[in-house]
Amino acid sequence: MPPTPYRAALLVIDMQHDMKPIMHRPERTVGTIAGLSSRARAAKVPVITVQQRGCGDALPGLAPRSGEPVVTKTCADAFLDTDLDETLIRLGVTEVLVTGFATENCVETTARQALSHGYDLVLVADGHTTSVRSQPTDFAPPDQSIAHHNEIYRHIDFPDRSVRVLPAIEVDFMAPELDTPEG
């Protein structure tokens, strides 16, 4: 049986109006994701908007285009009780590029579930953000939390899956180079 052809999809998670007041650096993250979405569309890579039910419309610059899939979720896992997996299968996707809000919650959960559902993964290092901390807490500061999660994914070893962490500028939407035996 021939290998499944490579096909990517860009997931944009919870970048919604009602979430913006608690986002760390929303304008920077929106700009990064908007640029990546434009490049994905130009390369004919599906852009899938994932939204938390009841949290408003997509932020300006990130609204899904007519005909693009929109997945509505009710918890941190974009796969649980949604049609995300069916949508990815229908589109022939083999790798998901994960962006959005919040790093330690919906982004993290959906990224791990993508691996468990059989997809290769790219966590876009500068394409996800976390919550601001209005008062001192035991949580890491936002930039440290984002860096921490990026580092975790640089070291995840998942059987038969590719896991990469790339800044948006390095995402090319082409199939990754495969190791080939020397002959």
C-alpha cells in the first residue's frame, strides 16, 4: 500500500472576541495567525476555525472565509464531541498546525489529542498565547508559559508521529523532508 499523501491543515483555536480581554499580546498573536492563514489559503491548505461555544465571533482578521470549516466546541478538547476529526479525515489531512488561545488549556489539549487521533503535529511557536495574570499567582508569567510549552513539544516522542515546533516564518506548508536510506 502506498503511503498516505501529505496534507496539512491550519487550526485556529479560540481566537474570539470574548477571549481577547484576557489574552496576552492579542494583537501580536492575531497578526501572526492572520499572516499564516493567508499563506495557508494561498497554498490551498485548509484553515479550520475552532471556537468555544458562547465566546463570540472570531477576532478581526481571523474570521473564517465562506466555505471554510468552523468547529464549535464546549471544552478544551477540540476533538471531543465535535466533527473536527471527521472534517480532517474528509479533507485528507495528515498533519495539523496548531495556533490559538490558550496555550496551557485548549491549545495544549487539542495538540495532544491530534497526536492521539493519528495526526502529525506542528505547534506554531509564536502562534499561540496564554492568559494575562491580573494578580500575582503561582502560574508562570505568560511569556515563560508559552516558552515552556514550546519546549515540551520539542521533546515529545510520540510513536509514528512527527512533532515539530516552528515559528510561523518557518512554516512552508510543504511535506517535511523524510529520512531516506542511503543506497
